Amino acid sequence: MSIPKPELIVSLPLPPRRESLPSPPLMLSSPSLPLRVSLPALPIRVSFKLPPNRLSLPLPPVKLNLSIFL
């Protein structure tokens, strides 16, 4: 039996960008959770894994610092 990993869906309002500009880099910081970020398209989807010894629910609130450099 596989336990589905928790997912955090983050939506970032971005200003209209020019087609000639590449996607801006996304900086994520979290003190205790390893994060995996995928940027196929907006909205941005952020998924993270919990350590195996912390499978108790409900999940504690997670705060992410998001910075976008245009």
C-alpha cells in the first residue's frame, strides 16, 4: 500500500510577460521540508515529501517564501 504524498498547490499571479523572455527562476525556501518544484505552466505546482517518521495527519501548516525575479 502506498501512501499518497501531500501536495501543496501554489498559485502565483504574474504580470503579463513578453514572449521573448524566459520563465523567471523560482526560489523556494523551507526550513524542514525537502521540496520538489515543477514549472510546466501556471499555476505553479509545488510538491513535497514528508520524512517517513512523520506520517501523522493532519499536516501542520507549511509556510513557503516565494520570490520571483523578473
